[in-house]
Amino acid sequence: MIEFQLPTMTCGHCVKAVTAAIQSVDAQARVAIDLPTHQVKVETGAEKSALAEALKEAGYEPA
């Protein structure tokens, strides 16, 4: 399980964008998002660094 804090993730659109960014790295990744706490949990075989880069490119800098 990989976890990220994304302070700029604030709405439903953000949830969709974050999910799409993660699944662009691993289409089979399981993504669980807790919007009020800005927390993302990912079950994946991908590297955390690759996921972090995809999130940055989508405009969501992990804290």
C-alpha cells in the first residue's frame, strides 16, 4: 500500500484527476481517496516515485 497526502485535492474533479493520473501509470491500481483528509491510498505494483511524478504532472504535488 502506497500513501500520499495531496493538500490541493479539494473536490470531486480532483478525485477523478488523481485517479486518472495514478491509473495512467498502472491501469489495474486500486485507488482509495479520503477527500476530507486529502489522503490517497494506492494498491499497485508500480513504484511510488512513478506515481508521484504522474501526480505532479496532473498538478497535485504530494506533501
